[in-house]
Amino acid sequence: MSQQKLINYVLDTNVLLQNPDCLIDDSFRGIINIPEVVITELEKFKKEDNARGNASRIIGRLLRKLSKQGDINKGIDAGGTTIKIIGKLGNGEELLDGWDANDPDHKILKTAVQLQKSGVENIVFVTNDVYLATKAERCGLKTQDLMQEKDEYTGQQTVLCQRESFNYIFAGKSANKGWSLLPENFYVLDEHQQRVVPTLVINQFLIIQNEANHKEIKLGRFDGHSVVALQHENQNVFGIKARNRTQQFLMEALLTEEGEERLVIIEGPAGTAKTLFALAVGIEAKQNGFFKKFYVTRSNVEADESFGYLPGSMDIKFDGFLNPIYDNLSVLVNIDKDTRKKDGKEVTDKSLLLEQLQIEAKPLNYMRGRSLRKSLIFVDESQNLTRAQVKMITTRAGEGSVVVLCGDTEQIDGHLNKFNNGLTYALRCMKGEKLCYILRLNTADAERSELSKVAATKL
């Protein structure tokens, strides 16, 4: 394919700051042109101790790595995408009257206009600045903002099954036996309504419809070689039972036997029972002796930096951030409102609840440097973790440990966004790994209340 037929993207600084992985995560397929003035802009933020500074350092390291592979001014191949840095291409007056030629935004725009006037075709100017986008369009450029990640992998897929194969599955389940079928026994319909063998990802869950009657449905999982029966279908855990198919998949992903290791990533809106299911499974697994420890930690905008101003011990400081955990635990057990005595002091049952259920709640930064063997580590609100924090907590897992990352990338607090947070990073990097289960829920899976479902959709 000739270069002229490829899209030539020109990126604004804010695009790289918002998603520093956009150069390599398939956000753009074609040629990515980074104006030299953008490099200068990024350099200003490299020492900042925040998401913007982190993004600057990530981009800097990536560009340095690419530069060692060849001349980045001519373009370096990065897995099907060509990345290049472009400087000033002309001396003409590319901007309209009244626009400051020394303004960094205008310099970036000017570079894009110069590139177009040099004869390069199919230029798309990418910026999240609506005003700069308007100016770019006045200069005759096509524009685009940083779209949400293109990978809409949800961890589940609906497929059709040949009648004979479906009858085999039905018979196997009726006889309370497991079953296994190769992917060739299933199909999806393409845009021309032609049968196509589905592209499956390891540990992807399947909603299997009988081709003769789409209302007849069975559930399965792709183990990397075959589609197999669920092992924990319709199982009741600590009084909690799945209310829909996605929650059945959620239960399957969370339930483990002693000694099993895995990472479970659950992403979705409020009301989809993410936290409730994880706590229920964790409590029962701990009580059955599958894990020596059940840790609960929760990210928040204060978690690692600003506990100090709160009164009391670290446990007291962290307790205020555990109310969402207590809310879910109150659904699982009956909490007596009376006070009891412990070590001669009156305490409420809320403060004894974690101890009674054998749960250890710890601030995120208290997990750093530890090696947690045969432990279940549940991280709530993971969308507020940085990429480094996700790596830190996941690498704490020792032999026989399970890590559960849970959160909603549409409800991010603090300085992160839906592109550069740790949960999104984990979803992107761990997809297709044998020891990783991913489920992305949506508002249709919400079971908290009708109001919660409407609010998650409309607000």
C-alpha cells in the first residue's frame, strides 16, 4: 500500500498527555507525525509528579527507544504504524490573519498545514482542543479527537452453534457432565450474513445459541484450545446467586480452587455487583481454607499521599474509605447495631465486621514490597490506580494467590482519565493471557435498582 493511501495523523500535545500509549495501542493505524514543537511542550512536564508528568516520561522513553532503531525523522515502524517527528517544512504564511505564529498551539497547527501544502495526502489533525480543531478546519484540515479505546473487548461473545453440536452440549449438561468442542463447531454471521468461525480470546466466555432456536442458550468458555463447559454454573456463594448471564460469567471467573493463580479484571458501571460478588467469593474461599489471607484495599485520591492530616492511627484513617466495602458486606451478613467490648473498649459491630469475616483491609501503599503467598487480594476502585500501582499490587501475588482488580473507567477521581489509568492499562496489556480473566459489564447488567441503571446510563 502506498504512503499516500495511508492516513497521516498529526498529533497535538494534549492527545499524547491524555493517552501516552496511543502511539502503540492501535488508536491510530497509518503514519503518526509528531510536530517538533510537541516534543518541546512535553518536555516541560517531565518533572511533574502527576499523570501529566508520568505521560511525558512515558512518551520520552518510547521516542528514545524508537530513535535507537533508526532515523525517527524519516519514520520508524512500530508494529504496523510508522512514527516520525517533523519540524518546520516551509516559510510561507500558513495561518490566517490574527493568529499568533509564536503560540505553541498555532505552531503545531502550522506544521500540519505545512505538511499538507508539501503534497502529503490524507492528513488528519488530532486534538482534544475544540478551539484548535475549529481553527484547523478553517485551514482546510480534517480533524479528529482522541476517541475512546477501539478495543471493545468485553470478555464475552454470542455465537451460534450447529444443531448437532448444541444437542451434544445439552445432553452433556443434562447428564451433569462436562463437554468440550472445537471453535469450528461455532460461528457468527458477517456483514453479508455468511458463516464465519469466531475469533476467540483465551478465557473468553461464550453465550451459545442453538441455530435452530436462538432462545435455547448454553454458556461456555474458550480455554485456548476448545470451548468448554462452565465449572461453577448456577453456583450459590455465601448466599449470593447470579441474576443474569454476565454475573454467571463473573462467578466463573472469580471462583478458584486451592492453589490456583489468576488475575481477574472486572470493569463496569455502578450497580453491576462487581464488589459484592468479589467479597462473597473471597469470604467463602477464605473460610474454606483456599487462602491464608483475604486482603481488601481500595484506591482513592488520598490513598498514598495525604492520609497524614487525618486524626488517629493508619487503620482509623483508612476506615473512612471503606464505607463502600461495609455497604456490600452488610448485604452478605446481618450486622448487629449494638456495641461490644474488645480489649476493654467499646466497639461497634461495623469495626468488628472485617475481623469476624477474616478480611484484612490495608491501604494500597502498605502492600508495596510484600510477597503475598496463598492470598486473595481484592482491589476496589482500581480505575483510580496509576499504571505503576497496578503493576505493584499485581506483582505482590505469590504462589497460589489471586488478584482481583475491580472498577469503572467512567468514574475516575483525581488527575487520571479513562485512557491513562491503571485499570485501562491492565485491560489492554493482560488480554489473552492464560492466567487472566476479563469481564467488562454494562448498564444492562445493573441489578442494584432501576434508578441506578438509569443514572449510570444518562448521567
